[in-house]
Amino acid sequence: MNKSYLKTKKGVVKVTFELPPAVEAKQAVLVGEFNNWDPSATPMKRKKDGSFSAALTLESGKAYRYKYYLDSERWENDPNPDSLVPNIFGTHDSVIST
């Protein structure tokens, strides 16, 4: 995950979310509080090396829960989140702090 604080737009952060090729998925979608947990809102782009990425502009000074939805069947956490927090399903959500 890469965060860039934009000089031209105060109060926002450009975040690039990345999944390594080791996830072994054909499709990946970034899902979280920033898109109302909509599994079709933010598809990730597959790179030549098999990794996935997606960039979002988020409001700074906040924490957002998120997960990756892979192949329309399994949920995965970020391998390097800012933190993990328990969710209502008995698992954890990744968290990014902007």
C-alpha cells in the first residue's frame, strides 16, 4: 500500500492498494467502508506479473476498514495493513489510516 498526500488537494490522500501475485486469483476487488462494501465498485487491475492494484483518493485523518474480494468467492485481508480489527463475522478487517 502506498500513500501520497496531494499538494493540490488539501485533506485528501491518494492510496494505491496492492496485492502480490501469491494471492493466486483471477479477479480481485477492493471493498470497504469507502465504497459501502460494494463488491463491484472498485475492481483491481491485474498487472503482467500477476499482482493487482487499485488507486483511490480518500479523505485524510480517517481510518477505513476494507478487504479484498477474490474470484467472487473469498475474502482476504491486506498482507500489510496499518492494523487489523475484529468484525461482526468473527474474522478481521484490514484498516488503513489516512
